[in-house]
Amino acid sequence: MVALKFRGDAMGLGEQLTITQKLRKIRKSKGIKQMRFAEILHWDVSRISEIETGRRHYCDKQLTKLRAFLEIEDAPVTDDELVKFKRRLYVWRDLIRDRRINEAENLRKELAVISKLPYEKDLNLLYKMFEISQLLRQDDVNDNLQFMAEALDETEPFLDEASEETKHHFYCNKGLLCYYRDEHEKSTTYYKAAISTEDDGYEKEPTVYYNLALAYSHMGMAVRALSIILDSYNLFDHHRTSIIGLRIDNTLAVNYIRTNQIGLALKVLDRAVDKASSLADKTFLDITLHNYGAAYFQAGDYEKALQYFNEAFEHIDKNNSLYLENYFAKVHTLITIKNKALYSPLLLKAKTVARANEHYTLLFDSLSHALTAKELRSVEFIENITLPYLVNNYQYSRALYFCNVLIEAHDRSKRSKRVLEIKGLKADILEKIMFGSDNI
């Protein structure tokens, strides 16, 4: 990769060069001698030298000839062309953000012309940031994670001299990459760095706030997630009827449920289900219905919870991880209402349903042990396997349920010391949910 040197001006348009200086740089980067320019313009070399040293100038007709020869007719060379190019870069960014990937790919190919201008180092790097951003939002993202990681590693050494705008999009990409790798703590570091870049006239990516909140949500830090989304909600005004709006609403609802604000969760879900139903592909209708079930479960209305879990199954693809989550939620609800006739066959089937998924295999095994918590082996399984796993994987709300199972089991067996220890763990988990404290 060519060593990049950035100027970092407000527009991020690279070095302040005259058109003559730009053509000279392109000529030299292609290994073309001054003699070739002289031949095209029917001049002698001394005249080209005079122009390139600033003593004379090309006229418009001569510039057109040289641009055609250098194959940069479509490249942004003049100031007006650069401004238009920058606008088109952000049109591309918006297509990527809205996951209109086919349209984004067509524009990416058009804008690749910037690579013909080696002196526009910051614009070339910004183009690369949007290119990586597009890859991070494609359906085959998991197949490209290593490639994108290497591409970002290659550009990182040049950040010190890059514009704040370019740094912002670099950190956004690093955060999203870490998110896909389930490195949520790392992703928060990069998202906060993106938010902290200086405002020098560029448009910051509004979804970075949502992505930071989503990372906190995945880490079980419900209050932090809520505060970030609510503080920045006005940034999403023009997205509230889009896929991004659905993501925001469902993340809000999940964290309202975790903090037992069921009325607010249902209000947000009412809004989300209308959006999801209005979209042609009914995107997010499945997760919205599932979250309705989760809200009613938290509220203790188990019949309504089952109604929504069953309705969600009508929309969930069996290959989607949400299928297993919804299956677990339904079984858990049936166990809670002690409907053995229904939960028993579902729990037996669960091992087959989840056999290729270690996470849900463990969860279903844990539910089975919760049913036999009078037995020491089940208590030990939940204490030594279930709870450490759930806490280490930020599954705090679920961990609270199994804490209650253990407290009841230990209390029944008169193990008061263990009851106090589990209550202490429960308090630590609640602190993590509410305040995002240090590792438990």
C-alpha cells in the first residue's frame, strides 16, 4: 500500500494544489516524461517545464487534451468537481447505511475513479472507509471479516495525519467489525472514539450512537443503552420509518423490559409493529412479536406472552437464531405456569432442535436442571456451568432467573451461607444492568 500523508483540512479534499501541479503529479505517478506532454500539445519540452514550474499556464483546451491522455476525464480535478464528488461519496454512504447494496455497488464503481488521483490521499482513504462499510453491511459479511480487519489494520498507521472526518469513519468501521466478532467491549471503545472526533464541518454517522447503545445492550448494560439512544434520538428523525428505526425501537423495548419498564416497552413495540407490518418484506415483524412476548412475560401475563411467542413462530425462519430464542422463551413460559403437558415434550425435542448450537443446548439443559433443582447434581450444574457462562456472556437477565432457582433450592436445604452468596451475585448482576459496573 502507498504510504499516505494527510493534510486534514475541513473538507478532507487533500493537498491544496493548482490544476497544473495536479497534472504534474499524475504524470509523474504514471512514469510519463514531459516530452510526451509536449508531443500531445505540439510544443517543445521547455514550454511544459515553464508551465509546471508556474511561469505559464495551460488553457482549457489544453487541459482537456491532457486529461483525456491521462484518462482522468471523469476524475474530480477542479474544486467544483471535488465538491460534487464529495457529495456523491455521501450519497453512497447513505445507500450503504440503508442497505441498498446493489445501488451502492454501482456508485462504488463510479467513485473508484478517485484512485486515479494519488495526491488526493484523504479522499482515497475516505473512499476506502466507505468501501469497507459497504462490505460490513452485506449479507456475506461473516465471510469477509478477516479481509476487512486486514484492510483496516493497513490504514491505521496513517490516521495521525488523516482528517477528523476520515478518523470518524475509521472508528465506526472498527466498532462494527468488533461487533460482528462479538468483541463488544472493544466495539464500545471504537464507537466512543468515533463520537469524540472533532466536529470540523462533516456529517457524523448518526447510527454510531445506536451502535454504541447496541453494544451496551449486548453487554447487558440496559440503563447505559437506554440513555445513549434516548439522548441521541433526535438524530434518527428521518430514519424512524426505516429498518434503522425498527432496530432502534426493538433495542429500546428490550432494555425497557430488562429494567422492568413494561408500559414504555409496549408503547415502543406498538409503534414498531406498525412499521414492520407496513414494510413490503415485513422485516423485523418476527423480532417485534417476540419482544411483545418477552414484555408480557416480564409483566407476568403469561397467556399473552405465549400468544405472541406462537405468533412470532409464524414469521421466523427456522435457520434464524431467533427461532431458538423464541423456542426457549416459549418453553420457559410453559415451565413458569407449570404446564407440564406442553413443556415436557417441547423440552425433550429441544436438544434435537438446538443440537448444532452450543449456546441454546446449554440453556435447554439448564432449564431441565432448574426443574430438578431439588437434586444436588442439578444445583451444581447451575452453579458451576450455567451461571458462570451466562455472566461471562452478558446474559444478566437470564442469570437472575437461575439465581432465583438456586436461592430457592439452597433455602429449601437450609444452606443459608449459599443463599447469601447467591444473593450477593444477584446484587452484582443487577448493578451491572443498572450501572455498567466493572467485571463481576
